Amino acid sequence: MQNRFRSNPSPMRAALLATALSTAALSMGALTPAAWAETPADTLVVANTIDDIISLDPAQSFEFSGNDVTNNLYDKLVDFDPLDLAAGIKPSLAQGWEVSEDGKTITLTMREGVKFQSGNPVRAEDAAWSLQRAVKLNLSPAFILTQFGLTPENVDQMVTAEGNNVVIRLDQPYAQSYVLNCLASNVASVVDKETVMSHAEGEDFGNAWLSTNSAGSGAYTLAAWRPNEVVQLVANQDYWQGAPAMKRVIVRNVQESSAQRLMLEQGDIDVARDLTPSDIDGISGNDKLVVGNEPKGRILYMGLSQKDPLLSRPEVVEALKYLVDYKGMENSFLKGQWKTHQNFLPEGYLGASDENPWSYDVEKAKKILADAGVTSGTVTTAVRDLREYLDVAQTLQGSMAQAGLTLEIQQMTGAQVLDAYRARQVPIFIGEWGPDYADPNTNASTFAYNPNNADDAKLSQLAWRNSWAVPEAMNKATVDATLEGDTDKRVQMYLDIQKEYREIAPIIPLFQKIEQVGKQKNVQNWTSGAAVTSVFYRQVTKE
């Protein structure tokens, strides 16, 4: 395995590595009960599955675990409180902003006196360059910015530093909330131009270096990252919003729930983020531990390909909505970790709906099918080899059989399923979708928008992957919602879109993710970021 710690580690980094190795030794020791261990009072040790991290450059990082890290290394021009979304977007590195009368220019005024971790001042030039850089690199998350008409060719003119202001010019008068929500996403993180460009290689804008280093103004700096093993952060003692109580954060890659539970019970870690329902039940009676619950933005859904002759029938789509045993699954193998949610906008988002009109009703489904002349049929689902996906598929298989339909289950690796799904070759897809940024358009534009249903369009929207030709009126409504400046009207527009979507769409939202976290009782102010963002470490304390 390639060692991706930075070369010539400082004494602090060496000490951090020793701490991580010591923690590993404790947790992987004898399996017999041990004396209760305790992590240092100023150190937070987290067990999580972090093998999805590819890069820690905020212009490239687009995985759940990577965004958790960059969220703590960098600040954005604007931000929000994930636990109080009603408060809306708030100032961060920008102390305020103004929108032009025509709605096509946003001017953000920089906060003075803020410094990067290098000691360099945070300037409007850095903020403008960070946005320009992300657009020019054009890596996975760049679309969050390019959807406003920014391109590698025009971004230097569209985004400029003018004195202490950052001026962003848009191709259309988008809703202010839409633009600001996107500016609060990780791809819009402000990086230290001077430091990053001193490590640039050719035309990479420092991407290779920033993948394994940090150059932000956030509450933490990156001490080390070893892929598939550990991420270590050190507190920025001069952080402009106050030094974090946790001076060090160590996130260990621990994939097995049973291993996370053992480490938590022995006191070797402070937080376990990937416990199964059975392990959550197992720690519930431990008076040294607590369980936290937070809704996340991830939606477990069922996509019905409109290329399939059976699934393309509206009556079959409607019947399948009544062949899902929502409560049965929610109260058994999904217990505590998923809740019924039949809308494409997760709870916590602007315009989210709490309408759940479908219930498990085999007789109703059979009548719908019989009235349509459907008495039998066979269809295939391709399922990633994750236990909960397989359990959902097998439960659906049983209920479909009661209605005279046969479901054949093909188990594949995640990569195999996604390749087939992106090629529009999966009749029934069961999987998750996670929001890309904290605005309702992030899901509306993938579930309810498909401007070109041709096979050669090769779009990424879920509607396209399921070969659903979205009605032109819904396509237009989805675009119009990004342009509505009145927030109350915008909320109603998304409620209206979801109402029609529930009636006709062949992509069926089933459940919303609940993150259950096992914690030591002395860990306070932990949040995994609710539905719209990543974890914050700076607010965590220990009693």
C-alpha cells in the first residue's frame, strides 16, 4: 500500500501517528473484556468507514467521507446551520452580500482579519481564484458551479476580485437561495492561493499536492491521511471563530460494525458511526454510552426502467407502490436507520414534503393489475451486494409473488450495478441517492428533470438512467423553481412538483436515512450534519 503521509513528518505528526497506532493496538488486542480505556480529553477518536476517500482537494472530493474531512479544513464564503435551516444562509468568510437589481450579479464583501493556517491573509483574490480553480479543473463537483453559466473559458471574467469584494456574474437571474446554497458547498471552499500555487505541477493548480495536504482557514489542518486506514487532523489554534476544544481528531477506517462496537465498549474510541441495528440494540443498556439519531439526506429508492415492457405500464408502476412493505421493513432489518419517506426531497430541505400516500396493500395492488389485464410477468432487479439492499429486494420479491409477479434478483458488486444502471440496462434498481449540495434543486434536477431521453444523451440524472421521458411541463417547472426569487413561492413550487411526481413518476422514493451514532457519554455537541452537510468537529466537547 502506498504511504500517503507527507514526507519528513514533524514531531507533532509523529506523535499523532503514535497515538493512532496505540489506539489500534488497544482495539485489536485480546477479545476478552478489558479494563475501561479512555481517550485523551482533548482528542476525538472516531471509527467510520472511510475507504471511499479519493482526494482531499475540495475541488475534487465528492465522497461522503472526503467531504467530512474537507468540511473541517476549509471555510466557504457563506454557510448555514444544519440544525437550524430556517435561519437560512449566514455570513462566513464573506461578512455580507448584495444582489444586483437584475438578479444576475452577486457581490460578496470579505471579512477582514481572517488568516489561512499558513499565516497568509484570506483575501478576495483567494476566494475568487478558488472558484475559478474549481471550474477550470472541472472535476466531479464542478457542476455545482458551472450550472450558473460558468465555464473554464469565461470564469475569469464571470468571477472577479474587486478590492475587498468577490463579484460573481450569472447567466440568468437565479433564486438567491439557490446560488448561496451552492456557494455553501464544499467545492466552493476558499483555499490559500499562494500556498497552493507554490506546489503546482504543470497546469494542475496544485491538485496533486492538495489531494494529500490542506491549505485552508478552517478549524483544523490535515496532519495525515493514509488511505483505507486513518485521517488525522490538528486544531487551528488561531481559528477566527475560536479554537476547537478537540485539539486532535483521529478518524479510523473500521468497516465491521462488531469491531466498532467492541472498540466503543472498551473505550478505545469516542464515536462509532457505522453500527448495525443489532449492535445499536446491544449498546443501549450500557450506562457509559449513548445513541444519537439524525436524519440524513440520503434516499433509498426503487427505479423502474421505462424500457421494460412490463414496468413501462403506468398501472404496474402504481401497483408496485403498494407492494412495498414500508412499515414491515422499517420495523425489522431497517429498524432505526431508515424511515418511510416517499418524496425525492429529504426532510430538512427547503420545500420538503411529509406526504407519504402509499401503504403496503397487496389486495389493492392485485386489483390495479387485474383491472389493467396484468395477471403475470417477470422482471429482474440488479442489486449491490449490501445486506440491506438485498433484504429490501427479497422482501419486494415476496410481495410481488403474492400479486402474481416474479422478481428475479441478480446480486452484483457496486461497480457492476452502477455501470449497468448508467447504461440504462437495469429493469429495477434499488439503491441510494445522496444530495450534492444543500438546495432542493440538487434532487429535483435528477429525479424530476430529463431534457433528453435519447440513449446517446448519456446524462447522469436518475430520470435518464431509468429511461423516463419527464413531461415537458415538469422539466419546465424544475427549471422555473431555480429562478424564483421569492422563497415562499419557491417552497410551494417544490411541493407542487413533488405532488405531481408522486402521481406519475416511475422512480419511487422509499426511505430516508437515519444516522445512528454510538458515543461515549462524555462526548457533547456531536452532530453528523443533519440532512444537508457533513460532520463538524469544532463544536465537539468532552465533559
